[in-house]
Amino acid sequence: MTGEQKGARRGFLRRRSLPSVALAGTTVLLLAGVVLPAPYVVESAGPTFNTVGSHDDKQLVKITGAPTFPSDGRLDLTTVYVTGGPSGRLNSINALLGWMDPSDAVIPEDTLYPPDTTGQQVDESNAAAMVTSQEDSVAAALNHLGKPFTTTLTVHAVIPGGAAGGVLRAGDRILSVNGTQVTSLELLREQLDAAGERGADVVVRRDGRTVTEHVKLTRDEDSQRWQLGVYLVPKYEFPVDVDFQLDQVGGPSAGMMFALGIIEELTPGSMAGDEHIAGTGTISADGKVGPIGGIRQKLQGAAESGATYFLAPSDNCGEVAGHVPDGLTVIEVKTLGDAVEGVEKAASGSVVELPSCGTR
């Protein structure tokens, strides 16, 4: 065998081995991609649920204690699927697939979850946020309709270094401020603003006793409103019973759409007409609509479900512009009143005059 033949033979062997080495390397990378966790989560469009319709053969928002009226339209809350996170770490392959899908969002895990958060803690937090949003949605809807109800405010925690430090305690139930009975959060704010620098005599129920404490108030630099320096938990007593039939969905972002569904059911006629309207946004008892996460995926989910209008929180508008699916008209809202107007204008086909996150 000549030297040239030997060299050719070695070359042939090397060429035969290259595909095998490449295949082995690819297999190792694929296995690593499946096994090794990626520090990201993927957000994708989730299902929508009609707040004036049924889910699993049950009325999604069932109201008793007052006359209710059917709707010919749809008022859909929107959701987002989250893959990864403490409940089940994302692998690298799924992260890569998320990056390749323009309708998905791949987000660093630590921007959504604090370090060492467990899956159970995430589930419990989402469930608690959903319950709070449902209660606030009822309060907001009844406020909008002018139907009175009672609010009890309890101190959840005292802000360290705040006005009430060493004066009020966690568990205190606020009864009155400067002689005025406190029946709502807004009434409390009004009494604190009226008290101002003079401070407030706060009557609380504590350990079965009625106690009066004087609190020197502080003024918030941004809102210029006077504050107690506590975190409050409201408890409502409503004139109607509202039962929400929606499992496996958590978080606060359905609040605005729940409130719209309640208003629709308690109001004669069909506020939405026969239109298919979707939306998202947190809600406060006084009707303020707040921003949410995953707005682009919710827009996509709304379009896929057949919605033609979408109610978007004003604070999310920066994420909306340039990402609206074809056939979907966005209406910008800051309050529940804006959302009601948006639904009514959509029903009459006259939304052009409404703010739209700069999409028109």
C-alpha cells in the first residue's frame, strides 16, 4: 500500500466519522436542551371567557338578590398561559421555541418571581389576587350603578416609619375618623384630607374593645393626599350575592371585565348590543383601571376567539401600539366609566371618537 493510498484511506475514515460525531454532538445538545432548565418563562395567548355567558355549563358570573337581564353580546376576559417558573422550570428547547414564535414573549424568570419562590406560593398568591379582584369588581360595579353597600376597613400592616407607627396595630378595624363613621375607602380619604396637619382621631375596634388613637398624618408627595401610613384590607357587605364560576385562572387582571359583566347583568337591555368585546385590566373599588402583564398575548387571544373590540388599560398603551392583530379595534380606558362608554360605543358602532392607544 503506497503512501498516497494510506493517506486516502485515513481521509476516508475521517470523512466517515464526521457525520457520526456531528450527530452525537447534536443529540447531546438536544438532550441538554430538554434536561437543563432555562431561567426564563414563556407567555402565550390563553383562552377567553365570556363574563355574561356560561363556563362548564354554569353561569360564569351568577347574581342573586336582584333582577338580572340577559345580554346578546359577549364581554370576554382574556388570559395568558405561562410556561416555566417555580411551578415547572422551562427547558432550553421550549425557551428557543418561544423566541421563534412572534406571538409569544420570553421573559427572564426573576422579573416575575422573587428568588426562592415556590410553585405553591405562586398558586396561593394568584388565587388570593383573583378573590380580591372579584370582590373589588362587585364594589366597582355597584358604585357605578349607584347601589349602596358597606365597607369595613381593617389594618393589615403598619408601614415602618409611617404616621401610624406605634399608634395603630395590625388587626385594628377602623370605625370612625374625627367623629365621622367610615363606610368606604374614599370616605376615609376625604376625612384624612379634611384633617390634614391637625391629625386625626381614629376610633378602632381592637381585641374586642373600642379604642381612640390620635394619628399625626403625613402627606404623600405625588398625590398630595394625607395618609395614615397603614395597609388596609377592605371587607364588603353587598346587597346582592355574586358567585364567580371560574377555576384554574388566577391573578387580578380580570377585575375590569368582571365589573362590566356585573353591570351588564344588572342593567335592562344589552349594553354590548350583539358585539363581541374582550379586554383586560385590574379594577379598584372606586373604578380605577390598572395595568396588567401579557397585554400582547391577550390581544392575540382575543383576536383568535373572534372579538372585534378590545378594552386596554391606558397604562399598557405603550405595549399595544404596533402589536394589534388584524380585525381588532383597541379602546383605551382609565376607569370603569370609560370601559362602560367603550362598550356602549362599540354596540352603536361609534368608537372613532374614543382614545385608542394610538392605533387609529
